[in-house]
Amino acid sequence: MNIKSLLTKNKWFTTITIGYLAWFSILLILLFNNVRQVTFYDTLGQVDVSANYSSVFPVFRYVLEPFAIIAFILEMEFTWMFVFLMGYPIIRIVFVFARRKGNFKSRKLGLTLKIFRDVIEFSFKVLISAILIVLVIILIGFFIQGFFFVSRYFMIPIQIAVHFSIILIIIKTCYTVIKLIHPNLKLSYTKSKSKKPKRKKKDSQFKRELIYYVGIGVLLLGLNIVLISTPFSPHKVVPTIPLAEDEFLIDLHVHTVFSDGWLTPEERVLWYIEQGISIAAFSDHDNLRGGPIARKFVNDYNLDFTVLTAEEWTDHENDIHINYYGIDEEIVPLESYTPGGPTAMNASDLIYYVKSNGGYITVNHYNYDPNPNGGNGVPYTLEQLRDWGVDGFEITNGGSYHGKYIQIRQFCLDNNLTCTAGSDIHINEDLNTFIKLRLVDPTNKSIDNIFRTLRNNTHEVVAIEFFPSVFNLEGDLDDFGFYVFEEFINYFLNTNMFQVISWIAWSSGCYLLFSLFYWRMKKKNITLIRKKFT
């Protein structure tokens, strides 16, 4: 058999092989041409401080690099689903058209696709059931306690339901693959011969296609959730000159599973320690539950880490988010009021109450849009918030410091307000923002001492840029999920040798598994396979 005939008779294998070779060639080019460069920028001092820090990966990070970066880029926006929703029908139509033209007509391929569809149908049933159960729990909670319940408790049932569903799907997939490739194993329940099998009602083609469409979609969403809640090894921020005893790297804004975060308080503590951060404020939306749990974990294991308890008071109706510190009392916006629940206040009352009780309060990722009544800031102007008594504003959030943050920084400096910052991270990604602070008394890591020092605005507010935006999509494409292509391209243009090697290893491993499966299936007796799955 000549090569042309071999390629013609194995179109699926040929197509995958060509794609793999093209991808492998790109990775080889990147392997010998890329040098990873990470930028550290002090947004308070308006100066590049990259010479003062480096971003270092632990060895284990390279082992799982592809999975980690997929999780970090997909994040929790889920807008990439628009790409799937638009792309799947096109791919499906092209495939059906190709089969009708005589391509990919192999009986084994048809049977393999049937088995794949069986797994997708199972995924559809499991994940849709899980989603419905979670929705029922959330709706019951909402009718009992209103939005207060949703903001505090929705994440944990989602995590449990999705992880359990994915485990079931993995078991089902492994079971199917083992049954498919094992020479004699059937693993099927044998029905009594005395009973006539029930006739299965045949679904319409539209219904089947809808199940595949939704099934693949919810499976991808489930895998996205599992990835962003997996504590991959993050990078470590390493000062070029070791920190003095009175210098600390801190973060004043982060989330856990007790609001809309995807890591537990314990996982978040370890996540910080791995990255060289020694002080952090756990600021979940409308509750203080994360901080005490994190502090107990630190104390139980005698970890060198300081937990600050905070809350992100979150008024969705008015689009304003405020962090308060130093008050061990839960306060929620009026939209989250529930009988018997925490005290509910509007923004001005909250600020007055916190300051009257010795606490500190800052405004997060401030909405700087023009105010209808004049000035900037919605729903409250910078001047209003200043006059009400806020201590300061974030001038960097999640690594962002351009645009509105430049004006906010200047306002803080002009009005003797604290320039603060927070990573505002919800998932497991690499830390993108931190504050470098020198304390007069390094043994006193209290909220009071930290904020008294921050008030001087002599600290560094550092934003980390992991890869420059060499490739940018114009218009609204980012809002429709195409940001993933932009992010992946920019990521690959700024990788080091070991990151690329990890991609080569995983890509080659997947191709090898596919090849072994394909050629094993080629040797299989189709009659035997049919018997196993009927």
C-alpha cells in the first residue's frame, strides 16, 4: 500500500496528524525564539520597577503549564461560550456536508461517533440535573432571604455540583474507553431472556442535535469551572534585593468561595504564601466569613502569614463596591436586607458608621463615568465620597492602572487620600497586583498600623503585566469571547523555554494517545464492537 492510498483511507488520522505537525512546528519556533519578560510597574510612583522584582515559576508549574494557562485565560467570564455557540453549528454543518459527499464514511468512525454522542448525552443529563438542583437551592434561598442569600451562599453548591458531575462524566468516559479497547470485556448487564426489551422511542434529529449542542456546551462550562477552581502552582514574586525586616508585600482585596471566588480560604492562604505575599485582606462580598477561617488555618499550622479581615460591601443597584477594614461586623447594602440578617446601610451611612467605630474604608474599582449632575463618578462623585470620609481609592485593580485610574490617583494625591490597590482575584491565577509597604514597627501588622502607614503614600503600588499586548482585536470582538485568541497569542509570544517544552510534551502525549487509540480501533472487529454497545 503506497502512502497516498494510506492517507486516503485514513482521513481522520491524516487530518489530525497534519494539524499536530503544524502545531509542533510553531512550538519549535517559539522554543528557540521566546524569552519571557514580565513588567512590574509602580502605579503610585509612575515608574517601571521591573529591575526590582522577578516572576519565577516553581518546577511543578511547568508540569501543568497548559492547564494552568487555559484556566487563567478563560477565567470566570465565560464569554468565550459565544465562540462555541457560533462556531459549533458551522463545524457541524461542514462535517455533515462532508459525510454526505462521501468523506469520513468509515463504519468504525460512525460507531465511534455514536459512542462519543452517548458520552455527551450522559454529560447533558448529569450537568443539566446538577444545574437545576443548584437553581432550586438558590431560588429557595432567595425566596427566604433574598439577594443576601445569593451573594453569600451560591458558590459552594455550584462547586460541589459541578465537581461531582465532572467526576461522574470522567468515570463514564473511562468505562466507555475500557469497554471499547478491551478485547473481551463487555461490562454490560445481561437482561433476562424471558423479558422482551422495551422499544426505545427514536428521538427526532432536531432533538438529538440540540442535546449534543447543549451537552457539549455545559460540559465545556463544567471543565472551565473545574480548571479555575484547581489550585495550580502560581508564580512567585521575588524581590531582586531581599526585603528588609520592616518591608512587606501585601494585597488588600481578594475573594474566596464564601462569595464569588473559586478557592477556599485555606487554599487562598497557601496561594499567597507561594507567591511571596505575607499580608492579605480577605474581602468577600457582603460577609466576613473567609477571614476568620483563613486566620484559624494560619494559626493551626503556624504559618508565617497575616490575615486581615475585610468585607467588600457591594451595591449592585448603584454599581459601587467599598472595602471596609477593622470592623468585625457584617454590613450589607439595602438591596441585601433580610429580616434577622446583617445591618443594611446605604453608602454614606456605611462610611460614617465604619469611621465612627475606628475602621477604615476604601472604594474599589471606582466607576468614573460622567455623573449626570456634574463631575465624574456614578452614582457618587469623588468629592462626595471624600466628604463622606473614605480613606482612599484603589488606583490599581487586577493589574489595571490605565484610563480612569490615572485620574483617581491624582485625585487621591490632591486630597491627601490613600492610594491603595487590590488584585481582586477570584480564581487561581498568578497574582497581578500587590503593595510593597515599609512599617515603622514590623512587629505590628494590625489594620491600624498598616493604614496609618499607607496614608503617607510612600509605598509602592505594583501592577504586573505578564505579557505585552502585541496582538489586539478591535471593536466588540472581546465581548463575544474572542479575547481568548488575543490572550493566547500574546501569551505564546512571551513564554520561556520550559513553558514551551511543557506544551510540546503535552501536545505530543495527546497525539500519541490518539494514534494508539486510532490504530487499535483499526484492527478491531466492528461486529464485536457493535455487540459491546448494543
